[in-house]
Amino acid sequence: MYHLFADSLAIIGQSALLIGIVWMKLIAEPSPKPRKILVVGAHPDDMEIACGGSLAKLSDAGHTIVGLIVSKGEQGGNSSSRLIEATKSSEFLGVNKVEIMDFPDTRLDQFVSEISRQIEVIVNELNPDMVFTHSIHDLHQDHKAVHDATLRACRNLSTILCYESPSTTKAFKPNVFVNIEQYIDIKIESIQEHKDQNKKRYVQPEQVYGKAIFRGTQAKLEKAEGFEAIRINLPI
């Protein structure tokens, strides 16, 4: 397990395959080396639910964050409302730019190559130091499709972290953790901006708190978000 962005440099259970390095030590301290970060999600609320606390923390440290949403989520709610809410929520977290594509919700698995090409265009423009995306250990076909498309598009990048969603399976085994103790309320507020989705059980504050506490316990922290590292290389 690795603490990423912890209060001090910490590597737990060192592996020959993976090295975790912190970028920042204090919540309000700007990073000496601002990075470029790409976050890819299948639906308008995916990145807030999965890594909203981490994104707010990275934004506060001065990193540049670009969000990419592959579908408008029209099968799960009102697409017009969801687009507005996604923009407001991203702004609240401090995401610098969010792009929303128009691939068909619930049928992304039919467009993996096309999605990958669109992601690659953004990768070539941004040249991100870090990419967040869905895990392969997910029951939702759209999430798996975005995972596959992202890995193809980011094949030449050195740091890819896969996040947890409400539909990830027991096979999801995080080995990188971000301390979000001071950002849990911000994460919850960003999720609540998605009013079109606020009746769903997994977006309720107690559910979000519970998951953060569970991952925090694994990482010996109060509250955390967990990620599976495909590759990680974060030089100081």
C-alpha cells in the first residue's frame, strides 16, 4: 500500500513493481512542481463519486486538472440537467476544464476504439503527468469500456491510477491511497451538485463517509480514497 499526497513521505509494503512518491505535504501548501492531470469518466458524476476529494486537494496544490466525460448520462437521468450539474460540480472542485463527449450512455462498449481516439487527442494536447480512470474490476459495461479506451490512449504515459465506483467488484484492490480527511465534506458537496442523481443510495452522505472511512482504515488514515495503480512514476 502507498500513501499518495500524505502528510509525509510514506511507502507501506514496498513492492519491486511499484514506487509511490508524494507530491505535497500540507493541505494549503502549493506544490513546488505543478502537474497536469487528466480524469476520465463514463458519466457526469463518476469522477466526483470516485475521486472528488483527491481532485479538490490536487487543485488546491496548484495542479492543472482536465476532466473528460464520455457520455451525457442520458439513460440514467435528464441529460440537459446532468450537463449543467457536471459543469458546476467540476468548477466547485477546482477542475480547470471539463469536456463532455456524446457517446451513447450504456453502449460505450460498442465504441471503445472511437473513444480511445478522442481521449488520445486530449492526451496529445495536454501531455498529462497523471491519469485517473475507471477500474477494470467494475460491473458496469460503460466503466469497463472507458477503462479499456483510456489505457489504449494513455499507453505511453507513466502514471495511471484506476478509481473506485459504486459498481466495482471485490476484485478492486487499492494499493495507492490519498488522505482526504480535510476534503471529505468538499467531496460530498460536489456529489450533491448532481441533483438529478441525488435519490440514489450510493450518493448519500453517509454512504460517501462510510467508504472514505473504510479506505482510510486500510491506509491507517482517518478518511481516504483508494486507487489501483496500473503504472506510477511521480518524480519530485
